[in-house]
Amino acid sequence: MGQINLYKIDRDKSAEFIEKLYVKFDFLGEQDYTTIDDENTYTYTVSTYVGKCEERKNPEWKWLLDEYEYLIPESLMALKAIVVIKRGEVLYVAVYGMAYFYVDKYCDTSFAFDFARRVKFKQIKTTTLTAPNSQRNKVVNVYLDYSNFSYDSGEAYAKIKAKMDVEDGFTVHNELVEIGHSIKTRLPINSIECILNFIEYVEKVQTKEEIQKIPVFYKIKDEELIQELDDRLSDKIKDNMDCINISELDIIGVTEVFNHNDATFTLKYKRNRKDVQELSKDNIEQFIKEIRDFNFRKDFLKIKVVSNRSGEPIRTDLMKRLIDYTDDDKKCLLMKGEWYAYNDDYLSYLKDSIDEIDVRYDSQYDFGNEKLKEYWEKKYNAEKLLPEYAGKSDDDIKKAIRNKYYPERVFNNVMEEKYRFSNYDREMDRVGGEKIELMDLHRDCSMFAVKIGESSAKLSYVVEQSITSAMMYKHKQLPDMPVVDTVVVWILLKRKNHLPEKNGQPDLNELKMLTLKNRLDEWKKEIRVMGYKPVIWINYWEK
């Protein structure tokens, strides 16, 4: 049987695809084919291209071979080929070897899943799910005997490998298919006729009714909105690069590619370049510092990243294609260089998940700037004569007091002094050489992680802290800890208007913070899996 890995090219990118094709590939020739079915006659132009010969570059670890004066044999890189199938304005591409690295960026990303929604599956083999802003933002699941699509709230599919439920005598392709940005399967024989027959079968399937829902994200095509989203992202990155996520796992066609697996990277911008072992935020920030007059809004998303494997460049991407980011206000997600809108199904799943969480509010714990200033004044009067402040002016002492007693610390101290909480803020333990904050507060078998804020980026930090602390506690890596059966994320919202109530508790779905709600969705599931009860406490910080 012959193998097919079929893409459909995005019509808006087809001209660029053909233009750039000649840079990396040599044209071998083309042939015209005609097919006839019961109703139509189709004419195709089929063109074949092979990757240009490139001499193999020395691997990064060549120093090891040099120790023994070993001469690397002359050889060529692995062959790759592309078959372009054109019918009118429609372009399909079959890829061979590692040619999918080149084609993927030009493809219609909805093509394969549009097919998958309309066919029956009898056995799901593996799935890869995307959960934006999650600690596990891409999750690979392997099944032994399973026939249904399952997903949690806030998840969308990136890849499926499954057996189709086909009729006896079906010969168009093998029952096992892989779905991602492309459709990969096996054909009866290696021939252009079989490829064309498969394309026509896929097109017929795509005219049928959907059989199952498979949540994905919808691509944004409005150029003005895309530019606005790019500008908003660049401004956010300039303020805080932690707002983005660099995904460790990418799906190229139907192939999983781990960005840190046996890979090095070269960062490029204009005449500047830097080789790095890891595509980390620290390395990116260091590269930017070395560039004169760097303009975040104009330049950041245009940084080029060359991925090298075994010392050889295998692909070049713009930075925009390698980062994940959610714009809370616009309800849009950046993934693989494209902006997507959260569809109604996705938002519905997330809403239902957040509604499941136990949320509590007790007005006696509301805090704010007035109480904070009173606390600072009290500490100033109590500590101003301490030796550490000798020779300092009143203004300098007050500034030092404010730095020492930051808002979260003051809140935790007051909770300890007035409301019987045990205060663990600033208590650290070392696990594997890393400092771990145990928790902020504890009371009645509940561990609390506390955060004050008004944005997803800031408040999401406390969710990660809560998961880490609970995991360390679960595995008994935190010594001398009190009993815990409930894990609480305690958020003090900096907002004047209180959240409306739903079923007697604050309605978190009224928050316009998609990133935070995605994190809370994941947190809820993680805490339950560990055997604890997840609870959210909401209070308000009066400005």
C-alpha cells in the first residue's frame, strides 16, 4: 500500500506558497489528469517537486569526533518531495519525507478536522488536545479500546489518530487515519490516480452532515483585527514577557514535534543572531538586549527562529508562530502564528466547568488601600527606632516599611492576627534544589494561596502556586505540614463593583478573564485528581 499525507492549501496563501516553493525545491515536471464520476468531469494539473540538494552541516557535537580525528563522510540530507494537485483555484499537496515542515505554514488548518467531523470512527488510538494557558497546554492521550471523542472543558483537538468505521469492500484508503492540519493514511497502491480518487472521496465526505462535535478554534481572517491583536500582544510582551507561553510540543501536519527534543535554536533579527540551546524567555530577553533600538511593537513578532536538529537547520519560523497567547478582552487565541476565536462550544464548556467550582465570599475579609495604610503607619511607629533604620530620614523609613510589608504580606498578617489563620507566607522549603513557597495561609484543614490583582496575567500566578504546593504536599515533599483536605485559591479582586451572585455564590463567569478561567479549570481538575476539594474564595480590594 502507498502512503498519503494530504494538505489543502489556504487560498489566501496559495500564491506565496507557489512562489516560495522554488526556493527550496526543484521542479521535476507536470502532467494533466482527467477523472469522471456519475455527475462530473474533473481536470487536474499534477506537478512534482524534489528538495534541493544541500550538503550536510557539521553537528554541534563535532568536537567529540575531532578528539579522534574522525572525518565525517560526504553525504546529502534526506530526500523530500512535494506533489501539487491543482484543480481550478483549489490546491492540494501530498508531501513525502520531511517536506511537511515546509508546507504546513501555508495550509488550510480546518481542512482535516472538517473531514473528521463527518466520518464514523470505531476505535480512537491517540489524541492530542490543546488547553490554552494550562500547565499542560498540549496533552497526548493513548487509548487501548475506545470509540468516543472525550475532552474536558476548555480543550480543543490538535491531532487524532483513529480507525474509521468503513463498509466491507471499501478500498479508497486504509481505515486507519491521522488527522491534524493534514490527513494521513495509506492508499491501495502508489499512484497519482489513487491520490486523486482519495481527494474526491474527501470532498464528497465534506458535503455530508456532521456526525460528531470535535472542538477546535476558528481562524480570524480580518486583517485589521489581526493587526490590532498583534499590536496588543507586542505591547503586553514589552510590559511582561511572562504573558506568553512557548509551547514544548508542536503539531506539524500530523507529526508531533517537541521543540526541546534534540534541538538547538538560532535567533535572528536583521544582522543580529544568537545560538541558544533552549528557546526560553530568558534567552529571548537576552537576545533582545543585544539589539540596538529594538521596537517591541514593530520588531518582536518578526524575530526569526531557526530550529536545528543534529546541527542542521530544519525550519525557520517567525517568533509569532512559536508562542501561545490569549487576549482576554478580544476572546482570541494566538497559536502557531495564527489568531483564532474561541467558538461558542469552547466557551460553553469552560462556563460549565467554572460553574462547578465552589466559590465563597465573606465581606469581613474585604481589604483595601485604607487598611493597608493603617497597617504601614502602625509598623512605622513600632519599628522606626530599630537599628536597621538608624540615620535614615522618615521618608526613607516609610519607603522601606512599604517595601517590607507588601500588600499580600499585610493581608496574610492581618488574617493571622484577627481571624485565626496560621500564616505560612514567606516560609520556603527546598525541593530538588528549588525554593518552594509552602502556602500563604492555613485554617480548618484548608491550605490557601492568596493573590491581589485585576488582570489574568497577575492572578494566574496564584493558580500555579496552588497546584505546585498541593502536589508537593500530596507526595509528602513538604515536611511538618498540617493536615489538608481542601485547597483554596483566595483572590482579592481590585474592582469597585462586586460580582453578581448565582446560586448563592459569586459568579466567576462574569469575569472577563479567559486566561484566568482556563487556569482555574485546569486547577480544579488537578486538585480533584490529587484527592482534595478545590474551593475559590473571592474578596475585594478597595482602591
